[in-house]
Amino acid sequence: MTAPGTLLAVDLGLRTGLALYGEDGRLRWFRSHNLGNAGRLRRAAQRVLAEHGDGLALLVLEGPRDLAEIWQRVAARRGVAARNIAAETWRERLLLPRQRRRGPLAKRHAGRLARRVIRWSQLPGPPSLRHDAAEAILVGLFCVLDLGWLDRLPQELR
């Protein structure tokens, strides 16, 4: 089990979603960035981990292996543990089978659940929520459950 601190979940892509969770299992913040190319992605990874790396217990990555390797190298230099997770893994635990039959359907349901996580975490709801940020939120939620930071999925999120 990872020692409590914070957990950063990243939905990888040139448009990247980020979600930071506290040791209480609640979402602290989320965002989406259009990074455009691998160089900008590398600089963003360095900046984000420099800002949050000291208390970071775990970096969780979901997405293409080549982009994950960029984050993993930066994390290794900062002494931050990193873990890869497949979309199918978190979707199986957090979405019903009928909600994950097709990619676009899974993204829509992920967005709905992510909005409930935002409300449950007592954060202001965004006027719009990009699917990469929504998926980062759910990757993080899956991991705080998997690590035991939350005993079970809160009733408000079921």
C-alpha cells in the first residue's frame, strides 16, 4: 500500500487530463491541457511534478505507453512512484457493463460520474468538463479505492 499523501492521476494524450486527490480520497483539483507535442508534454510533466511532487505518494497514468514513459522518467528523477493503468480496468470497477459497451458511451458516462465526484468533493462544478479531465478524475477515484484511501465507493457516487 502506498503511504498517504496525494495522488496525481493523468489521462495521457497531447490533450491531457489531470486530477489530484488528497489522502482523504477526495478530489482536490482537476484540469485539462492541450499540450500539442511531446516537448510541451515533457515540460508540463516537469512543472506539475515540481509543484506537487513533494507530497505526492503516487502518479497514476492511463494512456499511450510512449507518453507514459515521458511522465515516468520525470517522476523517477523526482523519486515519485508511478503506476500505469488501463482504461478497461477502472471502467470495469466504476461503470456498469451497459455504460461501457462503446467508447463514446463510456466517455459520456465517465463525464456524468466525474461531475458527481466533483460535487462530492465539494469543488465548484465546471460549466464544461472535457473527457480527458473526467477520465483523469475516474482513474484517480479507482486508485484511491484500490489503495484503500476510501473503504468503498461513497453512496453519493453509486
